[in-house]
Amino acid sequence: MCGIIGYVGTEPVAPLLFAGLKRLEYRGYDSAGIAVLEEGWMTLFRRKGKVEELEGEVPQQLTSRIGIGHTRWATHGPPTENNAHPHLDCQGKIAVIHNGIIENFLDLKERLIAAGHRFRSQTDTEALAHLIEEKNDGDLLAAVAATVAEAKGAFALAVLSEDDPGRIIVARRGSPLVLGKGAHGTFACSDLPAIAGWASHVLFLADGELAELTEQGFRVFDHAGNEIDRPTQPVGIDPVSIQRGGYKHFMLKEIHEQPRSIGETLREKIEAERSVIDLPSLEGVEQSFDRVYLVACGTAYHSGLVAEYLWERILSVPVQAVIASEFRLREMRITPRTLVIAVSQSGETLDTLMAVRRAKEKGATVIALVNSLNSAIERESDGAVYTRAGIEIGVAATKTFTSQLAALALLGLFLAEKGDEIDAPRLAEELDALALLPGQIAQLLASEEEIVLLAERFHNASDCLFLARGSLYPIALEGALKLKEISYIHAEGYPAGEMKHGPIALIDAQMPVVVLLSHHIAYDKVMANIQEVKARNGIIIALTDRPDDPALTGLADHIFALPFAHQISLPILYTVPLQLLAYHIAVFRGTDVDQPRNLAKTVTVE
């Protein structure tokens, strides 16, 4: 959530700031702003709404070559022009942009007001601008360092000053910040897509570090002001990957990229000739555990729930998926023999990062399962497993989710193999089944028009129920989440056996009920649940690998056929049509598919 972009160099800054902010729109925001030094004067442009609307208000003749820009996702105060970033000090000489939350801002604000500072917004960020003003005696870097030391919370910030016109100062604690160097200047941003194609080499700022950006490059410092020498790395993102490529939305493009993303996630980790799983980053990780926790948020939590179902079939220790924000509050049984798997697309999800730190405090071994290299969660873990989904722009996770499922399936098999809990023939069978997934998903995508017709019929529904059992139950949760995220239809996922314990009261002739059923998982019991829905005139949309079952064809209003597949593959296969259904319903309803209201791609606040 929120986006940061900063640039100092030889090119006009405004076009670069706006291009970078547009590339960060997927993170979620409700207002935007930029600050530039135009002929030495601090010049500010802000407004509620979209970046392109702000861009239309900025004079094209600006010549400034240094500036900062921001997209805000409201936390303190509603989305308004006054609450939009950047925020200024009393004299209007210092501009600050900030991601995260300053937890002690009320105390700081009260003290600063008592000292004569005038606040213009309701935000926590403005306190930073006034605090830097108070501490600035001519050394902007030292003033930012002193301010960061006094601020509590998780944040990333960038600071521009009229009195220090050749540099930008940035700092990080908890919220991601990337530095980049290109042929025409130096960048800072909250995520790599913002500077792909412009910066050739980058450095990921670590917690507690500050940096100075000038036209020539950047210098990194610790909290005490000591310069740190760390190597940069090449930018790993192709600018083509952040273009829609002929698709109407990024989400649709990313749904159709799943044969590739899953294939790459699997191929990297399997020596196919010997049916061996190769995870070299886990070589030094202890393989004997008393229990396993999978901690995550949102869609990533659903992938953890799937892993719980799949892993308990092959591991002899207890396996439990836990919502990361609750993991810290509960008295979990964590010992030095506990394994914690932290699942996060961005690797920066703050609740998951805090859960990792709690686990490490208790001596647990932590493995990060992430899609982003050099993320905070990866750096604080004992080992890492990467999904190879590539950059995902759509706020609603699609290819990153199925790549997580694929990687978790392999990780579970890897742990079972190392613990001598799975024999070679069964391991080979499971790996062979996973290898078929790219082709099977391509087959499902070829049936998209069937999903479009369903979406057209049901896009005006006000509610929807998703039912499943076993490892498909988390997919029912995910299907409901996707639908409500992008179409704003109220949707709930339930274990089919729980329907009689409450949700059945909602079912009537207007209620679409999406049922996931497979010959592998309690087929007859789910069929009985379908009978109960039909007895109350509910509309049955069945996704099944037994589409020709006469009993089902006599009950279901619509049947979508899935390939006859191995149990380990089912969660991924059943996910794809649900993604398409949510997408096309949202398109028919005219919602903002790629940037749904109130949502953020990367949640870096608690």
C-alpha cells in the first residue's frame, strides 16, 4: 500500500515521477502528489483521486530535475488534498513522503504544536516534516536520522529540502525501499516496477538504514551515521512484464500467464530425470521438527490452508495454518524444534514479518516462501523458497497464489522426503502429477468463453456462496475472496458440511451456490449437500471432474468440467475457473478490476 518514487539526475523530473507513480498504482491508493524544486523553490502538486488526474494539473514546462512523488492509501484522515503527500514543514521548505504508520505521532504532534508548529493535515506523516524542521541545523541527513530515531512504528520515507537542493534523503524501518542508479540519475522507490528500464542496478535498503541520493549515485548509512558499503545488483525486471500486452486488464493477463508461472516455479525445483526435489537454499536448515506452522495473510493464508491439508497426508508432525496477525496474539507452542513457513507474495507483509520475528524470538526455524528476492521476510528467515510468478500488477492475487500452491506442494514433498516419510515411487507419482499442471491449466483457459456466459448471467447477484470439502475448502474461500475483492458482491466460502450450521438460512431462488467437488474428496457427501441446496431452490454452479455423473447433471444448473487429475493438483486446477468467474463478473459490473477500491497490493501496516 502507498507508493514512493524519488529522482535526482539530468532529466526533467515530473514525467519520471508520474510514470513511476502509474507503475505503482497496483499497490492501492486514493490520492497522489509530487514535490519538486523548481528554480530552487519547493513546488507542490497534490489531489484526491488518480495519478493521471493530478498529472493533468501539472504544468508541462517544469524544468526541475529533482523531486519526490507519492500515492497514498488513507490511514490517518480521509483522502483529501490536505491529507495527500508530500507534507511540508512550517516554512514550506521541507517536503516529506512516507509509507507506513508513525505510532507515536500524537505525542510528537502535541509537543510540536506546543513549540509553535502549525499543522495543516490529519496525517501522522506531517509530524515528520515538522520534526525534521526542528532538528535541522544545516545537515539534512543528520536531521532525518534524528527524526527516525525518535519516531516509532514501521515506515519508509523520502525527504526533499529547499536548503539542500542537490540531494534526497531516504530512510527505512519495516516498509520496503529500493535505491536505483541509471545512466541519467538516481532513484528511490517502494517497489522495483517503478524504475524498471531506467535504473540498471539497485540496492534494497535494510531496516534502520538511511541513504543520500545525488545525481552521481547514492550512499548508504546506518542509524549512527556510519557509511555502509554494500554491493548493488542488476535490475531483474523486464519493462515488458509491466505492460498489459494486449489484454484488457493486468488481472486477465496474469490469469493467462499461469501455465508459464507454475511451470517455471516447478521446473526450477525438480530434477525430472531422477524425480528429486532440489531446494539448495534449504541445505543448511534442520529437517527434524516437532510441528509446522504456516503463517500468512489474505490469499497467502489460503495457500497455507491448502498446504495444511496436503502436508498432513505426508508428514507425521502436526501442521497448522495461522493468520499472521493472530499468530502474534496467541500462545502458540513454539520451540527450537518448530518449523514456521512464512508465505508472502511481496515478502514485505508487515503482519507476516512480525510473526517471523516472534517465531525467531522463540528459537524456531523459519523458511520464507516469497515471490520477491531480497525482501525483509526472506532476509530474516533461515532459508527461502521462491515462487517464480514474475511481477504481478493486478491487486487481486492470481498467478502468485497458484505459484504459492505449486511451491508449497513441492516443499511439503521435500520435507517428507528428507524425513523418510515418503517412498521413491510415491514421490515420483506426485511429481509427475505436478508436471502435468501447465498443460491442464492451458486446457482450462481454453474454456474461458463458458465462464464468460456464466458471468453474464450472474453478474447482478447480490450474494454468492462457495462450498467445498477437504483441500478444496480453502479454494472455496479463495473463490469467495476474489469475487468480493473485485466485483464487490458479498460472497462467503464454507466447508460443505458446515452449510447446515448456518449458511443454509441464506439460500433461496436468487442465491448462486458454487460447489467444488471431486471424485477424490467426499464426493457422495458433497452431492448430499447439493441436494440440500436444491431443496431450497438454490442455483447450483458445479465445478467437477465428474461432469457426466447423471446424479449431478440432474441437479446442477451449470456444470464446468475439470480434468481428471491427481489429488495434489486439484487446488490449483479448481482455482483457475474461479479466478475467471470473478474477473468476468467484475467486468460486466464495470468495476475497477486491477485497482479495486480500498485494497492495496502490499500491506505494510498492521
